[in-house]
Amino acid sequence: DGGITQSPKYLFRKEGQNVTLSCEQNLNHDAMYWYRQDPGQGLRLIYYSQIVNDFQKGDIAEGYSVSREKKESFPLTVTSAQKNPTAFYLCASSSRDRTNYGYTFGSGTRLTVV
Amino acid sequence: KQEVTQIPAALSVPEGENLVLNCSFTDSAIYNLQWFRQDPGKGLTSLLLIQSSQREQTSGRLNASLDKSSGRSTLYIAASQPGDSATYLCAAGSGSARQLTFGSGTQLTVLP
């Protein structure tokens, strides 16, 4: 079945540590996105990529970095510069088919600072 | 900058009732509007996608409408069931990458 796989499901980070969240899709979608969700709030866009080897900052990119070396993969690194990283992180992808830009989401990674 | 607002923030109804969730957006230059369902601690499940040229979409007991000129969308749920209890999020797609801007969601509880 086609879909998006995020791993790990739960992640714990120590102060000053970088961690990387994985996102893989087998939907053949061109565009991929990373969102952050805080309790009781909607999702906020961190980074997005429309094509391999290209990505753009979203609304809250500070303290995060991404890469897009393969169409299927869009990993997110939460760096030590991100002062409040505890949140639920969601990866998504969408087709660039002009008739349908619907999004598909992964099941998320919950990151906690310890 | 696009802003999306959802009203109410929380809603509790008895089983069997019909209900309407509201979503408004500030920039009418959208490509589409999408409604999602989120269960606690889970990812998002797409419910309905309305393209900018469409007025409404239906799936089973769900019907979503879009009025771009007034910047509004509604999600109508018929004959609600306890299994419908979840948070419902609307999101407007705009910008060069059709990136979604989300509302804060409506937390729905359907009482048996």
C-alpha cells in the first residue's frame, strides 16, 4: 500500500543534541512538507520541498534543517539551536497534478526534550 | 499572509444530531481547501478536498462546502456517531507550493 512512513514514533532529545526525524513516501509525490503541532494548536509549516535537491523555509524554520537527496525521502534535523523542540512533528506529501493537490500525512513523531 | 480560523474550538453533541463546523480564511486566492480528522496522538486523515473551482464535496455522511468570495468553508456531519469524536482541522492551500495553512481545529465529542 502507498503511504508515508515516519520514524521513530517517539524520540527523546537531551539538551544540546541534534536529532533527525525520518520521513519516507512511496506515493511518487513530488512535494514534501514538515509541520510542527503544539498541544491545542493547528499545524505550522517548518520546511517544504517541491523537487529533489531543492527546499524552502516555512513559517518556523529557525533551529531546523532538511535535505532532499531522493524523491522518496525528506529527513528533518532538529538542531540544538531550536530552544523549544518538544512537539508533535508531521510529515506530508502531495502530488503536483493540477487536478489534485490533496495532501497525505504520516502518523507523526513525538519529540520530547529530557 | 493567510490566516485560518475555526469555530467553535470545541463542541459536544448527543448521538444522532446533525452538526456544522465552520472554517474561515483571510486570503481568497486559494487553490483548494482540505478537511482533516485527527484522533488523539495520531496523524491526520484526509476527509474531503475541495478544489478552488468547486462549491462542495460529499463523502458518506460528510459534506463540505466552499465559498471563496466570503472566505468560508463548512463541514456538515449528518447523524453523528460516537466514532466521529475527534479533532477536525481545515486547511487552505495557497502559495507557489500549494502549502497548507491550518486552523486550530474543532474538538468534537459525540455522546452516546
